[in-house]
Amino acid sequence: MVVAASKATKLLEGPLFWFASAKLLVYGVWTTLYDDFAAVVIDSGTALLIVALLHAIRRDPAWRWMAGGVAVAVAGALVQALRLAPHPGFNHNDLYHVIQIAAMWLFYRGAQRLA
């Protein structure tokens, strides 16, 4: 997402490509050596922050959709972190993934505006 957002906004394309590559390498090593969910939170959180910032800076036609997608994704992460479960048969992980579907739809709608 970081590389795609940098290409779409034409901001820091080279540096963000290398940053995303290094971030992927660090993530791969971290998750290979440690069974720690913090890696997922840090990796996803930094990617979402960069995507939101790039589109907000550029104020392109997609920026509100992308910012909305980031906000919904963060809400989903909070639901999961707080272990909010509306029903024993529909736990916090289930709810998180439903919320992420909404976030992905917002990202998709934003990407449509870039074409």
C-alpha cells in the first residue's frame, strides 16, 4: 500500500519504495524470530499512516476515501485489541474482519478515483 500510494500521489516514490522494502525485510525477520503480534500492529499502523499522509498532502480525488479507509481500519484494530465481541458465536476476530471489509471497500473506492 505504501508503494502504491507513493506512486499514485507521485510523492517520494524512490525513498518510499526502499523504505517499504526495508520494512518488509524487518517484518519478515521479526515474525520469523518472534511470535509477537506487535509486529503486525507496527507494520500495518505505519503503512496506514503513510498512506493517509500521502493522500492528505496531495489532496487528490481519493484522499477522503483513503482517510476513511484508514479510520475504519483503525476502528477495526481497536475492536480486536479491546476484544469486543457482540455474540459468543461472533467474536472480536470475526467483527474485526467484517470491519476490515468496509475499510477495503473505502480503499477500493479511493483507488477508483485515481484512475
